[in-house]
Amino acid sequence: MSSARDILDTYLHFRDGGRVDPVPVSDAFWGELAAGRHPQLDQGRLMTAFTFSEPWSMWERHPAGEELVMLLEGAATLVLDEAGRERTVDLRRPGSYVLVPPGVWHTARTSVPTTMLFLTPGAGTEHRPVGD
């Protein structure tokens, strides 16, 4: 029997064939991913979780497919930029979620400690600063 792990410390890569591989978290991970240093993650889905207590400084989008965004603790407002118009979705109860359509820019706002779970298509994640 394996020991329990924490999704805040180790991401999970769900490969298309059904296998799941742990991916250790490092401060450099997202920069390495954007630089193409993890090509094995281009297929399948990546499960991650983050804790934050202020609005995100970046927008992101996933052209390769829908992203599941689920609230685990706290409260947040997910902001989706749909054809130049912002739509907000309030996540207030643990377990509440939204499916972000492929290619839709989105960000999150909160002012309380919040933990969210993400199941993201592996290929092509893009980022841009909030305010652009």
C-alpha cells in the first residue's frame, strides 16, 4: 500500500492511456512547462491544486480542451473573458466547480485563503498579465 500524498505538493499527470504519474512540484515548474521542458505532459490531463488569498496576477487559457476548476476551501470568483465580455462565476461552497471552455481566458479573484483544484488539458496553456 502506498502512502498518502498531498495534491498541493505533487501534481498528477493523467495520461491518455489511463496511467497516472506523480509530478513533483517545484518553484520552476510552470516556467519549465512554458519553455517546453515537459513534453510528456502535452498529452492527457494535469491535476493541480493551489492555495492563494489574493487575486491572480495572470489570465490563462487552454486551447486544447476544457478545464475543470473546483473550489476545495475558501471562496473565489472565477472571471471568464468570453468574446471580450467578462462573465463571473462565484464559487462559495466546497465542491462547487465550473468547466472553462477551450480557449477562454480566465482568472480568479479572492481576498480570503482559498484552495482550488484544477484538471487541465496538458498542451498549450497560455498566460498573460491581468490588465493586458
